[in-house]
Amino acid sequence: MPVETIDTVEELRAQIAAWRKAGDKIALVPTMGALHAGHLMLVEAAQAKAERVVVSIFVNPSQFGPNEDFSRYPRRQEEDLAALEKLGVPLVFAPSVAEMYPQGFATTIGVDGPALGLETDFRPNFFRGVATVVAKLLIAALPDFATFGEKDYQQMQVVRRMVADLAIPTTILPVATMREPDGLALSSRNLYLGAEERQTAPLLYRVLTETASALRAGMAPAETLQAANARLSEAGFRVDYVALCDAESLERLQELPEAPARLLAAAWLGTTRLIDNIAV
């Protein structure tokens, strides 16, 4: 069956109410479109947990800074709908900016804790925009589950913190990062990479992997992270950060703890900003 597309919160709530009346569990997959195999893996994870899956497609202006790529962010709704139809997704919620941020909109959500540092040091309004739009989507749909990819690890932790703090009755399901055969994490922004940049891009994951191995072998974190930064810079990356953090709170660590830790990195290749992370 063709996937149904709706664009208002009223329609979304009506459809979900009908499904709930039938006893179905609901899962939401929030996306900004330009779907790739990683997004489809989020859909499949949602389908494994719920009878009904809603995919939202909304390029959220409030999480883009004034000099970022909102206007050129890839938009391919026709291709997206075709891919979702193949997976049997029954419903896509594709609201307009006016539907999500009507005239007079004046409320945003600020998040501390895992939102502090890392991305916030370079994109100060990013997580306010993410938290606000995700809260609106979750309140509109009130799904039993919502899937988020570990590729955007800090974002996922921010959402989990927000959901817990606001007692939103949705379970956040993390889904492992999907990668190209050479290790590059799948991302809609990979479309921006030129041919030479695409050849260089997988080095980010290799450096993280080798850095994690060095840390587990007992190497000092400060020197090891400095070496990772230098190696990326020598290869042509402009590094924003390579950081060792507590996996839950994302507090920066000076030594490798007994508790789970995460290596997170963000770096530019030309005009494309890549992010990645791995467990340590």
C-alpha cells in the first residue's frame, strides 16, 4: 500500500488515536529526510517494537545557526516516500514550518547536562532547537517508542535526558551507527563531500578506533587525544573536538574510568562537517 502522508498535528493525533483504539503500539522515527540506509535501520528497529510506525520528515530551522546549511540541506521527499513504502511504513508526518512554529511561537526547551560542551561549543543554539522540535513531535504523537541513532550520540543523550526530566511517556531506543564498508558513518551530509574528500573521510573513524585501542592499552588520555587531533589535522581535517567523555553524562574525562566511556569527534573536510563516536 502507498504510504500515507499527512502534514498537521490534528491529523496525526486522529490516526494515532485510531491505532491505539485497536490496541496497537506506536513507534516514531524522527528524521530530517534525505533518508539513507541508516535511517531505514531506525525504521526497522521501530517495526520490531511496535505494530504501527510513523516517520516524521521535517528539516527543523531552529537547530541551524545563521551561517549553517539550512537552505541547502538535502530534501528528497519523493525518494524518501518510495523507500519508506518498500518497508511498509503506513504513515509519514511531514509538517510545514508554519505547522511546527506557528505565528507567535515563543516557547523553547533548554537542556543542560549532556547538552553542555562538545557540539554546544560550536553550535550554541543547536540543542535548544533539537530539544524543542523533538518535544513537539513526542507530545503530538505520544508514541510508545522513538528510535534515535547513536551516530548523533550527544543528541541522543540530550533527548533521553529531556524525556526523563519531563516525564514524557516514550521509551527512547538507541540504534547503532550504520557505516559504509570503509567505516564512514552514514549521514545525509556525506552528499556534500567531493571525490577526494570522500576518500579522506573514513580516516575519522580509523583514528577514533585506534585512539580507543590506545586508551584501553593504558595510554594517557591527554597525549592520546592530542595525537588523534594532530593526525586528523595533518590529513586535511579542521578539527572541532576529539573528546573522551562519560557515556551517560558526557562529562569530559581526564582518565579512562571503570564506567562506560565514549570517544566523540567532530571535524570539517572542506565545507562538510563530519561527526562520529565510538564506545571505549
